[in-house]
Amino acid sequence: MTQGKTFPSKPFLQLPLFRDDGITEQYSVRESIKRSYARASIIARAYEFTLDDILHMSDKLWDLHADPVSSIDAATTTILTIHYNLALGTLAPLLSTRPDLAALTQKLLNFEIVGQFMLTEVEHGLDARQIETTATLLPDGSLDLNTPHPGAAKYMPPVTTISAMPTIGVVFARLIVEGKFYGIRPVLVSLTDGKGMCKGVSSRMVPPRSGSKPLDHSMTTFDHVRLPPGSVIGSLEESVDVRGDFLKSIWRISTGGLALSLGTVSFLSVGVYIAGKYSFRRMVSGPAKGSKMPIIGFRTQQLPILHGLAQIHVLQALSKVAIPLFRNQNLHMFVRHGISTIFKATALQHCQSTLLALEERCGAQGLFGYNQIVRGHADMRGVCIAEGDILTISIRLISELLQGKYRLPEPKYPDCLLYKHEQGLWKEARDRFSKLSGNHRSEEFNNAILPLCRPLVEFIGHRMAYEAAVDLGVNPPLVELYEAGAIKLDSSWYVENGLMSRAEQYDLESAAADKVLPDLERFLDDLEAAEYATAPILSEERWNGFVSGLPQFVGNSEPLGELWVASSKKDETCVIV
């Protein structure tokens, strides 16, 4: 987390609603969802968003997504990012020409009404341009919104009455005018009034995602819902460029891809802090007879924690470079999307692998959600899919770069090993691409190029992250350790190309780790994650308090009887009855 930065959520951490000490795992699904909406409401009001914050993606909007409160309850961040970035972000640009939307917009800014963004369908996720929900323009200017079959149900946006708040949806549908398809448009739809579903709107809540904080994710359908004139967000004219207009209408998804990925720093910070502090207090037998030693003394325990620290600092630096680039209106929209894709792929790669390693290094304790790490891993797994599946957006980026449609910012340090690695992989991709006879949708491209795309995006990200860390003055030993960790992710390439032997790679990592290790406790404290870390394993006092609150089953029944009989004779074996 950003050192010295105070997030608006911090004053609320001592409220009972925000104290998640593991006992809250025993709340029912519905009660947990209600708590998440209540938390979201408090956080939303604390941020006091203005229309300019949403329109111009102010620092405040990015801070919302980086707020470490998400490590306590990621469902609150899901609610708020859909609401502010996607729903309100799609609606806000219209205000200059649609003054009739001002009152609704203000209620959304105040979080008096919950906004949903409803694009994908049960049968249309990655191919969202093929959605089948229809919005038919009627002679009086009103619209008929309809779900033609169950496969066209809107999938994932949380649409139930559990929140007890009025809800509106930005629903994407095929605009039909006089029987002709005019393109895909977002339309405004009333979904609930806070007590019940609106007429013609029906939803089925899907079971909770495994391991994550539950939310009322749903499949929502519309049965010829009549929408008033003015419900279409955008033009009623026929699209000349259907694909281009569609991409423009969903551009806030790319914003969300970068914004949600900022949460990786918070989840890594909390995970590294918990695993690190636990490793200092967890004792095992030492080398001398009768002695004890903390498990942090083992190199295998140190490395995941140290690498996690390096990733936190380097990803923070990368975010400080990526956000201004993404906000730069002078850059081509596709370049900005590319920056979002690179940050997301890189940050999630580090976060997922490191949290998995940390939960394993906490042994049996790492398996339980009350200790936060495994739950954080599950929460971040959702971010891999949300606002653009990493694999899919990586394929799109590399495909377009290979075709020369645009260029990313130039690398800065050509002598850097990570740069040489990236260039080597680019050469491999370009060589393969040059030998193809078909286009980017051919079977040849599918087989030869697609498997390279995600790794190549991640390796571009490693190089950019390293550059950002150097430029912004990140602690050099941490940068060295980050570089060593990135090299290990494709160790054979460096050996194959004569740059580093396996032994040299090991020595590079070991030397960097030795530089960071003496200051590990200080680095952990500097993460400023303590107030967001609720895991009982952090201290004996917390653990005892946690145990005392668990349901207790006390023995008072008689034994079941002799279910086994052991003979008193030495030459007879035990008989199991």
C-alpha cells in the first residue's frame, strides 16, 4: 500500500460492521450480502464523488479501487466499481446534452440508488457483441426491452432485493427500429424499488463464488419491459460502424480493468504482512537439542514473503506510470487499452502466484478464509475475469501489435535483462507471424500465436514495472529481487540464449534476498497493512479471542461401548469387532 496515504475507509475500521475477525464467516449468505451493501454505502459517502471525478477519472476514483478495505470485503469494491466506474461512468458523459438525467445522476453520486452495468449474457461473454437482448423502438418513442430466451439472460450483475436499495441498470441491448438492427446500445432500466423487483424484471441469484465474500450475482431477464422515451443512452440513429460504436459504449470496462487491478497491491500487502508476522511467531524445533526457532529462519519461508514485498513496491511504481498514460487523451484509445491490459496481466500474475505461495507457507492455517490470504486469492481470481478476461484481452493486444495497428511506449533501458527477454519473445512471435499464410482469425494464427500472447504481455509488464521502479527510486535491493523473480518465470530462455546459467540465476536471487532480509520486519511494518489485517494468527491474543468465540461442543455422553477388544495374552492379536 502507498506509504503515508490515508484512505477514506480508515476511520470506519473500528466500527463493528467492519471488524471481520473470522467469526463473521458464520453469517448466512444473505446477511453477509446485506453487510457488504451497508459497508459500500458508508464508503461511498466517505469518498464524496463529484461528476468530474467520474468523467475525468480523478485520483479519488483510482483511490477507491486501491483502498485496502477491499481486503476485508471485496464484495463492497465490486458493488462500488460497477456503480461508479461502469454504470455512472457510462451515463455521466451525457449530462451536457441530457439535463433530464441530472436528478438521477445526483442520486447515483450520493449512492441513494445502486447502479448496475449489464452487458454479458449466459451464452455471450467473450463474444458480447453477439448479445441477444433486444430494445425495440415503438412508434410513440418508448422501448420494448425483452430477453428472447434463457441463454440471453444478463449474467453476473447483482440484481436482487437483498440490498433493500432502489436499483437501476445500464442494460446493453440490440436496438431494433422498424425491424432493422441499428447497433448495440445501453439503455436505462429500473430494476428494483428497494422492496421488490420492477414489473417485467426477473432475476435468479446464483450460488456464491467459492472462497469469496458472497454477493447477489444473478441471471436477470426482461419480459417485454416498457421503457419511457429517452431511455437509450446515446443515439437512435443507425450505426455506421457497429463494432466501433460498441467499443466506445463499453470503454469504461478498460478503465475498470486497470482500476480493479490496483487492488492487487492491497491484497499482496495484507497477505505478505500476515504471512510475514505469522512466520516470525510460529516456532518449530531448532538445530540444537531442545531449542526453538521461528519458521522465518527457513529460506523456503523467506522467499515468497520477500518476493511479495518486491512485487508490492514495483507494482506501486508501475501504477504511478500506468494511470497517467491511461488518462492521457492524446494517446490513441487502443494504446490506453493496451496499458490497462499490461498492468492487469502483470499485477494479477504476481498477486495470484504469490498469495498461493503464502497460503501454503502458512500450513493448515492458510486454508481458512478467516486468515484472509486464501480468500484474497479467490477474490483476485474474480478480478482476472472481471472487466476483460486476461487471456482474451492479451490476445487482442498482441494480435493488434503484430499487425502494426499501433505501438506502445518505447522501452527505456535496452541493457536490462528483462528488455532483452521481451525482445527475444517478440522476435519469436514476429517470426511465427511472418510465416503464416492466413489472417489473424485463421487456424494457423490460432495454433502458432495465441499461446504466446498472455506470456508476452506479462513479460512486457515485467520490463515496464522494472523501468518504473528504477525511475521512481524504489529501494534498489527490492528492484534487484523483483528482476531475479521475473527471470525465474522463464528461466530456460536465459539459459538457452546464453545470458545466465541456472546457477547464476540462483545466485542473483540469493544475493538480492540477503540484502532485503535484515530489514524484513521494518518492511512489513512500513506496508501499513496492520489495520486491515484481521487474521487471528497474527498474535496469540487474537488467536485466543478467536477460539473463545467459536461454537464449542462439550462432551457429556456415555461412551459407545466396547467396539474393540484387546487380548491380555501376549501371543494373541487384537481383534476388531
